[in-house]
Amino acid sequence: MSMAEEKVSTGIDGLDEMLGGGLPKGHIAVVMGAFGTGKTTFALQFVNRGLSEGENCIFISLEEDTESVLNSAQMFGWDLRKHFDENRLGLYKLEPADARSTIMRIKSELPGFIREFGASRVVLDSVSLLNMMFDKEQERRSTLFNLCQLLRTTNCTTLLTAEVNDDNQRRSRYGLVEYTVDGVILLQYDEKEGDSEGKLNLRVLKMRRSAHSRRIKPYTIGKNGISVHAGAEMF
Ligand SMILES: Nc1ncnc2c1ncn2[C@@H]1O[C@H](COP(=O)(O)OP(=O)(O)OP(=O)(O)O)[C@@H](O)[C@H]1O
Ligand SMILES: [Mg+2]
């Protein structure tokens, strides 16, 4: 089987179905959504699946500190702490204020580090906070492009999270990452008039070299994390 055909389970069953088994191995995908749509939960679920399949994983957070990441996972019943203690989960907090200089400094060492750690899954939560640290559009673009190029040399499957643009919920805040990465999964609130409760729905906007569903599927965040109700139709 060629690498492009090999699939990596996201840990979200209904979504794996939509993707024909999962994310293509070695892909860089972004989970995009407004605040509170479950981007961090998605990323934790992805890492938890990897760990439970015996893979080593790296989770880089620009938002929450390591203790809070471990606690969030625990809330969903995912014992990431155990894997962290066993050194199978590399968990790093980047202070947004230092993120720019840190990324510039460690960028070239990143592939070697990932290989040495033996990670096959990498998460960066969130790429929007990283982008925010660059004033110039050109610098933002080249850093992101460069980072993705480096990640592609590692063969690991990468998941980025990104905030959406307030004026266009189908676009990321800086409008860059969706062009740079191989796959885009959009998490959205669906607020219909007359609904007392906003519903959440998910769609796969892009997945290079892969046949995937373009349907909009509802999902919920419950005590076991994200569940996509793949059988249900939104419209
Ligand atoms: N243990 C839980 N059980 C059920 N639902 C939960 C649980 N924990 C979080 N949620 C729901 O998930 C939502 C947030 O999820 P998450 O932090 O993954 O979103 P996010 O997209 O990363 O948000 P942000 O953009 O603020 O980082 C919460 O607002 C809450 O509605
Ligand atoms: Mg988050």
C-alpha cells in the first residue's frame, strides 16, 4: 500500500467513515472552527487514539499549559498523563509571546526531534495564535509554509487547529492555513431561526489525494469526546 492510501484513524468514528478510514498518513490537516466548537477536544481525541494504538505522539499547545491539557483529556476519560509519564506523549506549552522566537529557533531541529521521539502524530493547538505573533503577512506566510514543509519530511500525520474569520466562517482567521495544508475539517455552529439550541455540524472541505464525503454531519461533544452522527443528514 502506498503511503497516500494508508489511513490514520482520527479517533472519531463517524468522521473516519466520512474520510474512508481516516486521515491519509503523512498528511497535514487543519481543524477549523469558532471558539468552543471543540477544536482542542478533537486534537486530544486524535492523540488519544494514536497513543492507544501504541504510537508516540507530540502535542504542542499555545493556549493551555500542560497540566490543563492533561486535565481536559481526563475529563473525557483519556488517561494522557500515563503516556506523558511513560514518555510516549511529548507535551509542550509554547508561550505565545515566545512562540515566534522559539519556532524560528527550533524549526530546523523539529524534524529530527520528532523522529528521535518516534512520534507518528503531531498536534499544534493553535496555529492562529502562532500566526498572530507575526506582524507581516509575508513573514506569517513563509513561516507557516516552511513549518509545513519540515513536518512533511517526517512522515508523521499532523493536526493543526485554527480559528475562523469572524466575517467568513469557512475561512481561517488569517486565510493562509487552508491553502498550505492537505486537509481541512470545518466545525460550525448551525444556528437556525426558531431553534432554542445551536447545533454543531462538521464537514470536510478538503482532503488532498483522498475521496471523502462532502456532506454536512451533526456532531456532539459528550463525556467521551466528539461523536459525529454520520448516519444523520443535516438537510
Ligand atoms: N467534559 C465535557 N463534556 C461535555 N462537553 C464538554 C466537555 N468539555 C468541554 N465540553 C464542551 O466543548 C466545548 C469546548 O471544547 P474545546 O475546548 O475543545 O473547544 P475549542 O474549539 O478548542 O475552543 P477555543 O477556541 O476556545 O480553544 C465546551 O465549550 C463545552 O461545550
Ligand atoms: Mg481550544
